[in-house]
Amino acid sequence: MENVPSIKKDDNFIDFVNKLKEMKYKVNFKVINIANWNAPQMRRRLILIASKISKIEITEKQSKKFKTIKEAIKI
């Protein structure tokens, strides 16, 4: 299953989240622009975090300058 924003509507993803919740995990997921997290590409990706201790908030970090592929591989 490819990690694209529409995955959150997929039955397999929904089943996975429900299974985590059945196992007493606190689950949070959000679609973010990964360029804001220093990935050298402008893509929206779904991030899922699960914890048995407490729900973890996913913030949309805002980067002032996006990293290029050239910077990432240090050419």
C-alpha cells in the first residue's frame, strides 16, 4: 500500500487503525507536507503515531527554506 493522503480512506488502513485501538494504543494520524520536515521533495504524506502511554500530537512544522535534493545528497 503506497503512502498517499488518500490511504486514510482505505479499508486496510482503517482496519489497521482499529486493530491498534483494540490493542489499547492511542492512535493519531495526519497528512503533512514532508518538505516542512527537511525531506527534499514537496509531497503530502500520511504520518501515523501510536502509543500505549498517551496520544501524541502531530504538528505541522513550518520550514522557512525547503531542502533541495542537491543539498540532501551534498553534491
